[in-house]
Amino acid sequence: MLQPRQDDPLAGLYNAVSREDLLAMSVEARALVNAGPDLGSRWSEVAGIMNEAGDIASLLGACHKLVEQVPDDVQSHIWLASAYAFGGDHRSALQTLQPLLAASPRDAGLNRRVGRILLDLGLTSEAQTLFRTALAANGMDALAWEGLVKAKTFVPGEDDLAQLEQARVSVGEDVSARDRGILSYALAKAYEDIGEYDIASRRVAEAAAFYRASAPFDMDQHEEGVRRILEVYDSSFTGANEEAGLIDSRPVFIVAPPSCGASWLASVLSAPSDVAALPRSNSLFWMSAAPLGDQTREHLHAALSAPGEGNVLTGVGAAYLEYAQEIVGDVRRWIDPTSLSELAGGAIGLCLPAARFVRISRDPLDQAWSILKTRYQRARHWTYHADDIARALAAHNRLVAHWEGLFPGRFLTVRYEDLIADTENEVRRIAFFTGVDADIAADAAAQRRGALEADPAGVHQRAGVRIDPVREALLRAGFTLD
């Protein structure tokens, strides 16, 4: 990364980026938003950094500045709409883009973007119309095809399936591996809709191969990071955090790998008016925990024995609570399904000793296949190969089992299969544990069961012979399979 000149107003922000210090990045960005310098289009640089950092409020602040200072640029409004969507405010995102679409009704990119927002709002028929408009402009638009496939349920013999297959076979070598992978993932879903599971599984394998070629993942480095975490947060911390840190019972963390229903459960538990949910994409705790840095076991024990006010654990807890409340407002409880929370579980447990955790587990074959056949819009570069998936899931389980031992009584484990088979009773059990109104949560779960049913128990059986490499990878990673 090029180093900016010292007189550059973004010098401090880029310095924090070079140190990979998320909290410092947030502090610098917030100072810029508060000062409001005339950065013009460079506010998009600030927004891009905050998007990577996961600071939703600063991202929105930078995007509002961008719109204020460059109001005639369509990209300014697209940035703002993306920021709203990132924070889960899809209605504001829609309101931001609707005037642009009204002014340019045939713009393929705008139709596609608004279509995705309508999908998030559950307005599938309206979304289909916009995706079709985008495809009318460019029949090879992979993202438009992906959106259309998500917006409908395919039936045998329809034209859309034939056209999508034609798009797949017509792509040339100049089309990126990413777009070719998107088309194959879209086809896999379409064939699954009509029950052609063998063809669907072939398309999954094809899509994953395209993506893995363009996005390699260093699993050895990931496993080494997990080993270091387990080494630092050892059994000497069991029961040691009852007084240190910041005592606040509002946060509830959902700890789950992909394809376990974490966002679904967060939306159900946050149905009561006094409960809110953070988006799964947030990185608020990671950002707040930057002062922990590469703390050793000895440093953490010293912090535990230090006076409550001013120690590093309390500071991290206070920063997280401030960032979260900035988004959720004045609520009695909030649900945080943040991705990769298993890596931060030890720090969360020590810095927020009254926080509770809900762990979602799933049959490993179902989980691994569901992950492999899904394209994640935010990068998960380990999800495109059976061995990477198996090793990542094994590392996740090692971490969470460790946190359950360190923080007894603060974890509730639920099975994905039980959420599907006995939704009401399982949601009530979770609601009681987390201090959420069980009747309201159970009603919300009943209304939203379709999202779970779309990824059912036993889904790996649809893979046919292509589940064999996945099974072998799981066995190599140490899983015991039925």
C-alpha cells in the first residue's frame, strides 16, 4: 500500500490501516467524519476502509459526507445505499436508490442493486422484474442471473433454466472465474429446485472450482492462529472472569459457522420491541478488542487482577458496548451473530463477563455440503474446497468446546436439526436462556420457518456420489460420522 504524504488528511487513517489496527482505523475515520473536511470523492476511500473494518456507524457517516460533497455523482448514492444495506437497513437503502432508478429505469446495474435490496425485504416478485430488466440489457450478467434464481422457485421445462444454461456454456475465456462460478452456483440452485440433484451437485463442484482458483486460502496459517488462541486462553481462566471486565448482560452472542441459521435465529430473538439484532457482517467486537493485541496469558491474568476501572478488559468491553448501542439504540438486550465469533470467544468472555452465548451445531455432512453449495457475498475463501471446509469446521469446534469449558453456565448449545424439527420449543428454550420474550420469539419463528426449510436436515443426501470427497475430508479432519 502506498504511504500518503504526511499533509494528506487521510494520513492517520492509512497509517492505522498499515498497522491493521481496526480500533485506530475507526477512531481516525470518526475524527474525519466529525471534522467534515472537504474530501470530495475521497470520502469513498474512508467508506471503503470502514466497510472492511466493519464499523457500520462510521461507514454511514462517511457515505453521508460523500453524498453531501459530491451529490451529483450516482456512485455517491450507491455508496450510501450499500452502507445502509450493510447495516441491515434495507428500507433506507431502497429509498436512496429509488430516485436513481426512476431517472434511469433501464440501467442494468441499478436494476440489479435495487433487486437485491427487494430480495432482502422479501419482495421477490418485484425483485424478479428488476433482475429481468438487467438481463434484457445483458444476458450474460452473472449477478442478475444469481438474483433472479434467488427470487424464484424453478419448475421443470421453463425457459429461464435453458437460458441460464446457455449463458453458462457461452461464456468465453475473457469472463472472470468469479462470474463463471456465480453462473454455476445459480444453476445449482435452479436444478435443486426442480429435483435434479445430480446435475445440481455437478454444478456445485464446478462453481467451487472456479472460485477456489481465484481465491486461495491458507488453512495452515488459520490453524496456527487457532492453536495460538487456545494456548493463550488456557484452563487457568476457568471461572476467573466473574468480577473483571465490564458487567453488562445486554449482549447475547450467537456462535455458529455458516449455514447454521445464525442470522435467522438473531432475527427471531430480536422480534420483541425491546430487543435488537446486529448484522452478521459486523466486526464491532473485533474492532473494540484491538487494544488486546498480542496479549499473553500473563498480561490477561494481570488485567483480571487489576482494578475494574481502567484495565484493558474493561476498556474493550466499554468500547464494544458503545459501538453496539450506537447502532441498536436503547434496548434491553441485543443479539450479535457476528461471523468468526468463535475466534474471539475468549476475549468476549473475559471482557464481557455477563454476556451469554448460543452455540448452533449441525450434522457435519449437512453443514459441509450446505457450505460448499453456497456463494458467500462477503469473502469466505475456505468454503470452496472440501478439505478447507472440514479443517475450518474442526477448528471452530475445538475453539467453541474450549470456551464452553472456560465459561461454564454461559453457553447454550442447540442443534440445527432440532430448530427445524421442533421450532417452537427450541426457540422458547433459547429465549428463556437469553432473557427474551418467548411468546413473541416463538411467533416470529413460526412465521419465518421457510428460511430453515430451504436448507433442510439431510441435505447432503442430495449430493449423491459428490458427498464422498466431503465425507473423506471430514474424516481426515477428525470428525466421527454416523
